[in-house]
Amino acid sequence: MPCEPVRVLLVDDNEGMLSLATRVLRNSCVIVGAVSDGAAAVEVVGLLRPHVIVLDISMHGMSGLETASALRQAGSGAAVVFLTIHDEDEFIAAARAAGGTGYVLKPRLVSDLITAVHEAREGRRFESPRDCWPRPAPRPLPTA
């Protein structure tokens, strides 16, 4: 693991999730920013230079999948850890296709986010186990 602390940018349109993720990560990472939408993430990523971006999939405006693509187009080399309520196979496949290194389910944020971020920094995949709740009915994917 690199000696430099992991620099993390948080992106979620839910203030409560941003706050919780900040509390979970603050002792093991440097939170370089927390923004509430994809457009803001694209705007600040070059200035903040995070190693890892923790990104909600379902946000108003630009979805997390769209944001991941826009971040790559903007030249970001940061690893992406998706933070989401979606445990369906289609969402996981779409997150991988969008370049996601990690996939953390929100009910497992407290137990899994630190590991996912550090694994992503090292270039290794991490996915939360999908046994944290009954499987919901399939939902349509956000447009990418």
C-alpha cells in the first residue's frame, strides 16, 4: 500500500450518505471533497486529484454511470467505487462496464467502504456481498 494516504472524492445527492461516508472514511483516508452531483464531480476532479472516487449510481441529473464516463473523458485516472442501493446483476455489470473497481451496497457502507476504497487504490476489485436484504423487483438501469 502506498505511504501517501488515499485521497477520496465523495459524490452522492443524499447529504446523509455523504456525511456517513465521510465519518466512516475520515480516519483512514483524506476526504478531498464531497459533492452532490456528477457535474460538480467532473468540474472539481482535476483540481482535487483524488485517488478514489466514491460515486452513487442513482443521482438526479447525471447518473453515477454517466458521471464515471464523463470523469474518464475529463482525464481522471482515479479508481471508482460505486456506492448504491442496487444489488441487481444488471447494475453490477453496468458499473463494471463503466470502469468501476468497487461496488458497495449502502446497507453495508459501514462494514465495506474502507476496504473497498483501499482495494480500489491498489487496483483490486471489491464487491459487497449481496445478502443484506431480500432481492427487490428489477428496476430499469439509469441511462448511460
